[in-house]
Amino acid sequence: MLILLEALAAHTQQWRHGYDLMKETGLLSGTLYPLLIRMTDQGLVEAEWREPEQPGRPARHAYRLTNAGVAFARTATFAGPMTFTKSAFA
């Protein structure tokens, strides 16, 4: 989730399409879209349908961080990567 937060936080007010996020993060669609849905449900990301830029193309979802998402991204990425030890799961 951190790589997705970093990608969205790079331009907080810019609407991003899932395909662009897949290319930037390297996440596959089966990982990316469930994360975006979960983050939207948690209020970290907002999603909306965007009209096509070219006639005849379908509408697409676009995503961006909410204010809560921006604050969360700052704390999550500032804290650094999470590490787990075997004892944490004992």
C-alpha cells in the first residue's frame, strides 16, 4: 500500500487513472484495484467517473487522495518501511 500512497501523494490534487498507477507502481490490477476500493471505503481516496478525453472511448474511474489520505500518506511514508519479526506473530 505504501507504493500506492507515494504515487498518489506525489501530486495530491491530480486525478489519476488506475492504468497510470499500475504503470508507475508496478502493481497488477488484481492488487491495485482492491487497494483503491479499500482506501476509498476508509476515506483515504476519492474516486469519480471521468468523461473520456476522446469521443467514442468509455468513461474511466479516476482517483486522488482525500485530505485524510494526504495526512495518512505523510505519516505512513515518513515512518519508513514496516518491519516484522517472527516474535511479532507469536
